[in-house]
Amino acid sequence: MVKTKNLAFAYEGGQKLFFPDLELPAGEHLLIIGPSGVGKTTLLHLLSGLLPPSQGAIHVGETALTALTRKELDMFRGAHMGIVFQQYHFIKSLTVSENMKLRQSYPQNADDKQRRNLLSERLGLADCSSKKVTELSQGQKQRLSIALGLIHKPQIVFADEPTSNLDDENCDRVVQLLKDEAEICKSSLVIITHDQRVKSHFQNQVVL
Amino acid sequence: MKLSYLAFKNMVSKPLNLALSLMLLWLSISLVTFVFQLSEQLSGQLDKNIAPFDMVVGAKGSPLQLVLSSVLHIDVPTGNIPLSEAKKLQKHPFVKIAIPVSYGDNHKGFRILGTELGYLEQYNAELASGTLFQKSFEVVVGSSVAERLGMKLGDTFVGAHGLAEAGGELHEDRPYTVTGILQPTGTVIDQLLISNLESVWEAHEHGEEGTNDDAQKNSEHEHDDQGDHDHDDHDHDDESHEGHQHEETEHDHDAHDEEHDHNEDKEITSLLVKFKSPLGMVQLPRFINENTEMQAALPGYEVQRLTKLLGSGVQTINGIAFAILLVSALSIFISLLKTIRERRQELALLRTYGLSTRQLLGLALREGLFLALIGFVLGWILGRLGVLGVSQYLKKVYGYGLELRGPDIFEFYLLGLTLILTFIAALLASSSIFKLNVAKTLSDA
């Protein structure tokens, strides 16, 4: 599903970061673990095509990200990738269900109400689907964030520190949710974290 | 989900920004459309009303006042002229039509005009019901008057002295009878009660002495000076005519018999003239102004002068309104700039959803254009409400109303201008979208 080779990235005026080569078969999950400051989020941005690498190649499925134009990259990311961000990002002027609907609309222009309801049900968001996102509790925001990463059934889901603010019990629940939803969508899940508690859930692990 | 929906939601999510930009736009658009309608309709009304006549001959005074009073019926007359003088003009070879008018009374604020049937023809007035006046104290009623006063055929009323509604003495002994009601013409006729000349004369043959009404003060009342000694002289032949007497006819008064007296002493307020040839326009007014005690005024010229005067006012207001329009474009620019900065993370999020830079730009432009459209429509409606308000007022005071019209071609241009200004403002405000660093924006919380 994901394959990288000789990947490196340098921020302007910063040190060059080198990343180990990755190879993840389709449908399998991957945990990338490492302490703060080694470029975990940078790697996620590279893998999702939000940052162009300074060197090396990235393949997602059969597609070479480095060969795509900016617009093609936007389309590809929108259609095939889901991202669960470390900070929650929503459209604040829309309600919970509208945020989900918006995610479905681009770029395929789909509108699957059944899927929204089902996902809301499973993630415990059914009661607040017409609430503004600013009115949600932290836990609800976390779950909405997961929903937005998965609602469009992407081939691959990237999750950036999904458990960092959670207690042990919730940590397990959230990881399980992510895994379950990824199974249902037949998506590959790539979790990037410094959280050692997540380790026991994944067979494929890469340490940065 | 459509981008337009998101743009709309984004727009209404900042009600204070929205209100400020909207109000500025609202104000400028309503001002421009209101003033435009007002000046358009005013000059349209004026042109329509003066169209039938090339020249007005009346007593000396302000030519504009003469036109306003005798043609448009919104001012007091300059005075009276002798019918005999007017009769001479009627026979002039350059004159095609010359219609005498005489007035000085009102019924509930609507003027009672004594004239000839030709007057109605000039305005293409047609009867809605009844018949035209045939003898004295029969009256045909303009459509607005009939509507406002609820007049029917056969109704009777008495004229009140003067042209204003309040305070005039009633001519109780000379009631008018409504014999006809006119169809709406969109001209001054709609506001008039029209009878023959004799009615107006006869109404004033009684009870004239005590009534020094404002409207007639500036004209007829030389009789204040001469009344005392005159009284004795002609009480016996015609006690009524003091009110209308003029100095010229004074001298040979005693020598005339009663019938002659009627023709010579009769006065009218003015004579409305249409020329046979353009030569008349060149020669007659100057001849009259230089050689007679009367004054000739050209309605076309006077109205042109008036609209020129009004025009500078209109231009000033338009200038102010366009300045506000620019400020409102500036306000849209600033508020979009602000919201785009505040929503940088949301825009970056949309990029990860697969929206292109162009689509994000479209989002911002839509937000601006929605605002412009809503502001314009609200402004347009407010402008029309203004027209409605002024129309009510004008109807009450001058008897002229304004129409509520649909969108004018000028207003479409204005809409185009507003949209272009907003488009430019929104485009400038969205330039940061091109430079959006998605990865960095999303990781800075």
C-alpha cells in the first residue's frame, strides 16, 4: 500500500531528516513510533503528499506521489487518503453531519446518508449530528475527527498522535475504533505516535 | 455539498462583519436607486405634462412660477390677464391652439380649473363614465380626484376660495355637479376638477369682497386701492367685477354697455398656446414680453432650467452614494481578508479533502458575491420603499404621485458595477490562498 525509498526532507535552513524505507502491504496496518522531534508529523505530511520530499520516492498504491502535479495530488489525496489530525480541524460554520457530508462531497461528489448515519451511530455521534462542531466535548471532537478520516472509505488512513490526550481506557477504545473502522472500510491504517501504549495493538512497527 | 452552501454558511457565521458590509452596501444602493428613480420620474412627469403646450401667456412675474402654476398646477399663479388680450393672441397666425385657463378655487385641495374642452383633448383625456361639461357648474373629475374623494356621477360640491385645502371661504350658493369622470392619463389632469370658464367667473361674482386669499393677492387686488371710489360708479351695472378688474379696462368702464363689459372685463389666469410653426417660438414670446402687459413663458425652457438645477443636487447625492459604494467594497475586502486569515486552517483542511486552490478561491469569491447580491437586493427594495414614501408625501402635498417601477436598465448597470467591485475586492482579499502552506498551517494549532 505504501512504499518509500531513500526518503529525506529538509526544512528551509534546517537539518535534513532521513527516514527509513517503508513497505506496507495492502490492507495491513502500520505503527510508526518515535519520541517527539524526530520528524513524525513531517513523515506523515510527506506520505500524504502535503509536503514534497527533498529526495526519495513515495508510492501509495500504484501511484508515485512525486510524479503528480499539485492539483492531481489534491485530487488523489481527497479520494484515496483519510487523515486524522493531531489537532482537530473542522469547518466551524457547519454542523457535525454537515462536516461529514462535506468530506463525502470531495472529490467524488458522493452523498451517502446511510454511511453517515451508520458511522455516527458506531462512533456515538448520532445524538449530536445537528450540533455545531464548536459545541462538542473533547471526546466527541476526537470521534468526529476519526469519522472524518474514514467517512469516504479511503484506501489508506493516516492518524497523527490520535491518543496523546487520552487516559489508558480511552486510548485503547480509540485505537480499537480506528482499527475496527479501517477493517470495515478495508483501509490500511498508519498511526504515527510517541505513545508506547499503542504498541501492543500493531504487528507492523517502525521506530524512528 | 455545494461550495455555494459552504460559502453561504461561512458568510452568515460572522453576523457582525456581515451586518457592517451589508449595511454600507445597502445604504449606497438604496441612495443611488432612490435618487435615480426620483429624478427620472420627476423629469418624465414634467415632460409629459408640458408636452401639449409650447408657450404660456400670463401675468408678469416669474416665468418659472407661471409654468409651474398654469401648466403643472403646483404653484400659485402670477396673476390674471384680460380675456380680450388673450383673444387677440388666439387669432395670431403662428398660433395653432390657444386655450384659456382660469382658476382660483379648490375642492378639498384639488384645483377647480375653468377652461375649454380643447384642454382635455390636448392631454388625450377620455371619459371613464358620464359626459363632458356642457354648461356652467358642470364638472368632469380627474381619475385621482375621483378615487381619492370617492366621487360619483351626480355628486355635488361647492368650491372653496383659494388653492390650498384649508381656510378658504366656501362658495355655498354655487354648487358644482359631477357629470363625468375621466380615465387616468398619468398627467396633471388626473388631479383636477375641470369645468368651463364661466363657472369660475360666476363663482366669483358673489362674496368676492371680503376674501383676500393668498393665491390671488399678488394679482388681482389692485382693487384694494381703487375699490372705494369705484364702488359707487358701477354698483349699478355689475357689482361683481371689482375683484377681477384691471387698470386698462378701468378708464372706459362707464362708456360700455353691460354685454361689452362682460367680454372686456373678463379675466383669465393664463393662455396655453401651441404654435403652428417653430417661427412662433422665436418671435411671439419676445413680442409679448416687450409689447404687452403680459408675460410669455416657454414650458420646455423653464422645465429644462428646473431639471438642470435639480440635476446638480442629484449629482451630489450620486457622488456621495458612489463614495459609500467604494467604502462598502473596501469593507467587504477587509472582512474577507480577516475571515480568510481566521479560516486558514479550514482552508488547509479543505485542501486535504481534495479541493484545489481554484476551488478555495471560488469559495471566497462566492462569499463576497453573495454579500454583494443580498446587499444590492435589500438596497434596491429600500430604495423603492423610499420612492413609495415620497410618493405618498407628494400625493398629499402636490397631488403628484410616483410609480413603483420594476428594475431599470441603469439599475442593472449598477448591479454589474457592484459585482465587479466586489469581485475585485474578494480577489485581492483571497491572494493569500495561493500562498497557503497546507502542512504548516495544519500543524500550527
